[in-house]
Amino acid sequence: MSKYTVAVIGCGSIAQHLHLAGYAKRTDIGRLVVADPVAERIAEVTEKFNIAKAYSDYRDLFANEKPDFVSVCTPNKFHAEHAIAALESGAHLLLEKPMTMTLEEAALVKQAAEKSGKQVMIGFSHRMNNSNKAVKEILERGEIGEPFMIRVRFAHGGPFPGWAKSDWFYKPELAGGGALFDMGIHAIDLCNWLIGKVTTVTAEMSALRKPIAVDDNAIMALKFGDRAMGYIEVGWTSGPGFLGLEIYGDNGTIINDYNAPLRVCTGKSTPDLASEVVMEWNEVPVPKTADSWAVEMDYFMDTIIKGDKIPIDITAGIDALAVALAAMQSAKNGQRIKIGS
């Protein structure tokens, strides 16, 4: 069995709970190395994950190591810089979301990937969720007809205090945005993946409860051409509630509450309700395997090792980023924004 060298740039909470934890379980990794400027974080991960070598500067890592795979888990401001360095080193890249802070930076990462010939996966972990994969299959089979409305709600208590290793999430210069940029980007990607590319967005965002300089709650209204619409709610101030998505089609409904079984309601009625309405609810069996975080590192490495192409790629990252940035612009100027404008 080949033994691969894997590097993780940034050793904060997402690296510790997801990337390093996922890599540490694999038997085909001969060398796991990290880079982080904070000595306390280096000490925290070195023993826990059997780190072969730790660097305080990512440039020293790439000067001394030749990684096959790299995860970039640093604050958003540094994604482009670290991603380009990883690609120039000759490694395949798993880049946390949002892929960059701007579309200009995203274009530079794309250029570096094309030059290197290496694959880039964006960390849209909700696509790894078994129930969301089942939703995709239901739509592709046409079980609910043509979808015309999607609702997504992702909300929790926020990244800090408690979960995050620092307060960088709340600093605009490091994060670029708040709940909309952090959680909304996942919801946007799911909409693009399940329904089709968003064409226009209107948004509101605000710091409703937390004394922070970025939004702690946001809502987005979406259009997908002339045949479908949707809306997204994200927040960092939420207690327990609906978490997931709903999709409404001409012949039925999909309800994927992450806290409940996946359900599909099928039936048909005419728009004027002239015909009899008969609806039937069914639970959809979903494999009770590990959650999306537990399988993401394996998916990243195994797909590339097999020689397959990763679909959660730079294009997906740019498409979601474009909508998120347009939503932030809409919230600031009160206008509906056409994607690509």
C-alpha cells in the first residue's frame, strides 16, 4: 500500500474536529504534517494526532515537505494564499469554504489549479450527508416532478465561544462576513446542486443579538431562472429547531429535517385545485453510516487515488461564492442582484 504525505494548514477547530481526525484514521498516510503560527495549537494537535512534523510557517512546510494532499483550514482571508501555495507544491487540495474572500482571488486559485493539473475539492460537507444524497437521487428520478421551490434553514448558536479556537469568525477583515458567509455558503451550494444555478438573489442580514461586527442572522430570496424560487435562513443565535431543507415539486414534496427521518409526499393536483387531491407520505430509508464529516477526508483522498474526478470542485466553489457575495451586496444596497453582474 502506498504511503502518502498529508499536510494540514491551520490547526483550529475545523482542522481538529474534521480534517486531522479524518486523516488520522487512515492507514495509508505515512506522514501527517501541520502548519500553524500559534504555538498552543501546534502543541494541542501534535500528540493527539501523531503529527510527524509541525511548522509555525506554512512556507517552511512546503520548503521541507512534498505533500500528496493538503487541507487548507485557515481563516477565510488566507484561503487564496495558502491554496495557491499548496497547488504550486504539487499537491491535491481540500479547501475549506468559502473558497476565497473575492471572485478575483478565486480566479487566481483556479489558474493555479489548471497550471498544476491537481484536483481541488471545496469543503461543502453537506453534500456528503446521506440524506442529501438521497434527495438528489429522488429529484433525478423525477419522483416529485419538476421542483419549483426550495427552503433551506441552517442555524445554531454560533462558532464562538465554545467551538472555535479564536474569535476570527467575528472579524470582518479575517472572515469577510458572518453567518451568511459561514453557513449560507453551504445552503447556496445545496441549492445550486439540487435545483440549478441561482440567477438572482435578494438578501437581508444583521447582527440581531450578538455584539459583533458581522451578521449573526441572514435571509436570502433566490430565483432559478423563471421556473423555480427559493429561500435560505441562516443564523448564529438559534436554539433547537428545523435544520435542513424542503423541496416542493409539481408532484410532491421532500422534507429533509436533519433531526428526523427523510420524508417524501407524493400526489398530484391541478393548479386550480379542480381535481381530487390525493397525497401519500413515506419515509425514505437512508443508510445509517457515519455522518458527513466522518467520511469527507476518505471521499477526498479515495476519489483522487482511484483516478476519478471530484464534482465538488472549483466551479462549485466559485458558483456559491458568487451568490454569497451578491447576497451581501443586496443586503447593503437593498437591491435584487443578478448573478454575474
